[in-house]
Amino acid sequence: MKRKLLSLLLTLALCLSLVPLTAVPVFATKASPATSLIVGGVTLDSSNPYAKTDGAGVVSLGGSESDYNIKFDASTSTLTLNNANIYGYYYDRSYEYAYGIWTKGDFTLLVNGDNTVTPSGAWAAHPNADVLGIASGANEQGVCITIGGNGTLQVGCNDENAGRYFDGISLSSYNGDRNGLTLKDSVSVSVRGAKCYSNTGVDVTGDIIIRDDANLTVFCNQACGSSIGVDCSFSLTVQDNAVLIAAGADSYTYSIEDSGTTYTRELSSSIGIKSSDMTVNRNATVASTGGKVVEGSGSEDGSYGIVVNANAFNINGGTVVANSKSTEGVSAALKRVPVLGSGVIAGGSVNADGSGAVPYVAADNDTYKWFRTPFTAYTVSIAAGTGMSKTDASGALEQTVGDGSAIQDIVFTADDGYCFPDSYSVSTADGISVTRNSDTQITVSGTPTTDVTIKLADAEEVPVVPKAPTPVFTPGAQSFTESIDVTITCTLFGATVYYTDDGSAPSATNGTVTTGAAITLTDTATLKAIAIMAGYDDSEVATATYTKTTPSSGGGGGNATPEEPEEPEEPVEPAPSDDFPFVDVPEDAYYREPVEWAVEKGVTNGVSEDEYGPELSCTRAQVVTFLWITCGSENAGSETGFDDVDVDAYYDKAVAWAVEQGITAGTSENEFSPEMTITRAQFVTMLWAAKGKPEPDGEIPFKDIPEDAYYAKAVAWAYANDITAGKSADSFAPDDLCTRGQIMTFLYNAYAE
């Protein structure tokens, strides 16, 4: 029994020894959480947590929780970039380092929107400086940075210095302490090196983990000393759906003359990825290439896609593609790397020196696989059209991906007042397509087959649909004793008016259609009405309550029934009063001063001793009378000639004058329709005619005024002369009834001195 158990244990141990193990980085714990950071030369801490950036990339303290580009939460050591463009830097004179973002301790960087960290101008001011995009201080050891979020971050340097160094992200130690860098979530980080002596995109003396859907892209530009895209001193792990693309710099020739002798410097070592241990898990993708170099004699000289110095290169799922661009010197895609696991390694096989196709080469009792396959990256640039904005959570407008890889979806939403109609389309170009998701959203996606630039078609303006005018009850809400007849009218010809008498909301499926006949009420009722017509938005619901009361039998008390105020036969000059009498005209109402002016000039009275009725509509007879009095009450040379205008009516002289002056005409050859209510468009047209119909200057912002409307010039004139500003910034509401408050305001703006 003991022998059988021993045999089983040995078998189990042997099986476990054959399973490839995933390298798990052990992050440092020596550094403390950061309590302050220097970003673009500006210090952020608990006292100054917010900053903003301008178009020149200058960082300035200020902002709020709802309005910032940079925020640092000292309690959690979290730095948030929100569409920040950082061009400034902090210069450490002791070590001659220029930092875009500088830290002394651990912190988390959350990336929202599109962001850049590009220290600019440092070499011009400090020629001996080394430039670092995001880095820990020179004496800080064991620092860990976590970068997450769903935005994009570009780290780079646009300057040039053939004698100095550039590191995009640098966590370096001089005493062996292990630092840590983690990329997570769906953050997209790209690093582009400067043209300088030495370029390192990401330099970590410690461990790197790239996980979730994170994306790290490194291009090292040009160098004349040395170049490594990603330099990880311990363990590099790429897992889940993460993507790592890295490229060492290409060589450029730098010459300098000293004492009559010309010295030439060129790049002889370019590595895409260098690490002690490397693990690729699950569906991760790694693509790396060494740049073009000249022949050298050093042990690291050459062009390598991936260099793993220890015997721990594990592929446990995922894809690895390596490439060497150079044809000079020692050149190979992978340098001395044992391949374990069952992942996919793309490409053919070549020897370490680039010669011959040999699938497997035995050395030191280990099996090594050498291969080189061309790696191609394509850049996709998307230009937004008018009337749309990219959502923060979607991909960047410019993305670089490997051949056969899809870009991160770029989602656009329509701006206010714009839409993507059914006919909206953008032709598919080189593998990139545009999908219309809805009236307000489109998505750009696909796998590019070459570099491609796409200009999206503009979104269309949402058509402005006019609103039907609100129905009018005549008479308005009031009390009655026996019965009352109420008519419901609408100034929009052809509109269908639905009404209810039980207080419910009227609609096309609820209510009774008015026929124009009066509605007789014998009990208390609340009438509600709505106007509906094709091509118009439904009107507002008009409401009026009619209350039946019992007449007083005499004596004290009782409920007196208020009478409908009648328009006087002739306008009467009001008696002067020190106190403004109308309780329904607040001091801060827009029509307060116009009403005071109109009463003082004798243009109008109130509807009662203490009420003006600013929200009541007016008839044609009333507004012509207002205008006649305002212009001096001149007598006309002839009678009106209208059958419905009595010679003893209060408005007879006003109508005759208005017709003679060409201000208005009848509704037919024999009728003036004095009791018809008037709209805003009709009254402004009368006002314009009274002023002699001057040609308007400028354009109007109102979208509900057709160019060929009879009132278009009148409204344009009124807007240009500050007589009206419309009901909103882009609406005049020409079909709405003109209220007493509005009419007096128009008259005041046109005639008051």
C-alpha cells in the first residue's frame, strides 16, 4: 500500500512539473502613497487638487469637481486626467531631469478622454537635461504606478537633442528595489520617443503588468546611441485581451567636429522589448520589432524584436509576433528565448544571424525557436463632421494598430439640434466602416488594410417643427349664475381642436372635436382644449374653469357675480394716480414699464380697476385702436365701408384711419372682423406698416419664420430695431396669440422716446 501511494505521489509531482507556470510579479511596497504630484510644473496636493490646461498646454491651478482637466485626490493618491494637454515640465536642477509628471510615491492615474503629456522646450532651456514623460524621482525607490480608465494617453517629446536621453515612462532604481507599472481597464497609452541620443519608451526597474483590455503602443523614433521600446528588468506579463506593440528606434547619423576631427555616432542596438522574464496569457497580443541599425561589436548590438535574458518565456495562450527591420549586423526576431506553452507564435523560422530557415535549433539541451515575420502597423485617422462629438469612453480619433488588428470603436453622438437621418452613410474605406446606430449615434469600427483617413459626413440639423397656437376660450374663465355659452377658436386655419369638460387631458383620442358652435354650460365645469394639425407640434393645452354660483337674495353678504369688463366706446384718459393700480403687473415683469407708459399716454386702461389682464388676448378692433391712439388719434377722410363696423363703435375712427394709412385691410371686401383675435405675426405686420414698411437690415435667428411669409420682413424689421427678441433665441412663435402685455411692449419699444 505504501509503495502504491508513493508511486501516485511521484506521478503527480512529475505531471505538475510539466505544467508551465505563469510568472506573477511581486510589486514593491517600499514607497509610500503619493501625497502630492508635480504635473506640468504645477504642484497638486490636498490644498490645490484641481488644474486646467489651455490650448498651449500650460497647466494652471483652478477648477472644480465639474470643471477640470487635472484632479489629484490626495486621500487615495489618485490623479485623473480629463482631456488634459500637458506641455510644461518640472526641472530638477540637482539631477538635470525634466519631468512631465513627477512623483515621489505610489499613485493611480485615471485617464478620461484624450490626453497628452509632452514636455516641450526643456532641451532649449536646459541642453544637458534628460527628459522624462511620467517618472519617479531620482532617489525614489520601489514606486508603483497604476494606469487605468477608458481614455487615451499620449506620452512623447517633440524636441531634438543628439546628446541626451528621453524616457516616456520611467520607474528606475539604483539599489535594486523593484518598481511596478500596471496598465488596466480599457486605457490606451501610446509613447513616442524623441530624436535624441538614447530612446526608451517604457523603462521599469521592476515588473510590468498589462491586463484587461489595456493597450500600450511604443514607437521610439530615431536614436544614435541606444534604443529599447519596453525595458523591464524583472517580469513582463501581458494577459486577458491586452495588446502590447513596441518598436525600437531607427538609427540616424550624428556628426560632430572636434579639433579638426569629425566624429560620427550611429545606432548599433535597437530592441523592441527587453525583459528578464516574459509571460503572454489568454487572448493577449504582443507585437515587437527592432529598428534599423548599423553593425556593431557589442554583446547587445543588433536589431531584435524581443530579448528575454532568462529562461522564462511563457506563452499560455495569445499571440506573439516579432520582427527585425535591420539587414546589417546581428539581426533576429527573438534572441535566445525558450518557448513554452501552447500559444500561437506567428511567422516563419530563421537562425539567430538571420540566415537559413531552420524550424528548431538545439542548444545547451534546450529547444529554441527563432523566427522573424514582417510586422506592419497601420494608422487610422478620423475627422469628425459638423454637428457631432466623440464620446469620452470610445476610442481615439487617431489609432495605430498592427496588421490584422481592429481599431477600438469610435462612437459619435449628435450635438443638440442635429441628427443622423436614415439616409446618413459614409463609404467603407480600407476596412474601416461607419455604422448608423440611431438618429443620435454612429460608430466607426473595423480592421484597417492600410493607413487610412476618413472625414465623416456632417450631421444634419433637426427640422424645426412649428407649434400649433393654443386654443382660446371666449369668454374666459369666470363665474355664472344660470348658464354660459363658451366658444373655442384657434388662429391656425385647418387645425382640429379637441376639448374635454371633465378636467381630463384632451388629445386626438380623448375629447370632442369643436364645430365652431357655442358650448352651453349649466353646471361648474373645467374646459380643456388642444389644437392638432399635421406638420405642427400639438399646441399647449388651454384650460378655463367656469363656476356656477347662486345669486345673492339681498341683505349683507352673498356672492356677487363679477361682470365681464367691457371695452369703452372711446378710450378714456385715466385719472392721474400716484400709485400704480394693477395688482397683476409685477414690478419685475418685462411689460411693467410699457404698461405704465400706455396708461399714462391714454392708450389703454385695465380690464378692471385693479387688473390689467397682461395674459389676455386682444381683438383686431382693440389693437387697431391702441395703434390709432399711439399715433395721435387722427381722423380719416372717409368711412370704413365695412358692414361689421358700426359708425358709433369705439373703434370706427381707428379702423377707418388704419385702412386709409394702408396699415390693415378687411378680412373680406365687406368685413373687418373686429372681434377676431390677433396673432403675434399679424400685430407686428400692422406695426411695421404704421412705420412705413421700411426695409429690414440684417438676418433674424428665428427658425420658424419662412422667407416667403407675409410677415417675414416685418419680423426682421422688429428684431433689427429691438422691438422684439422672439419667444426664445431661435423662435418667434408667429401663430401664437398676441397678449396685452406683449402688445404694449411692442408699442412701447416702437414709439416711446
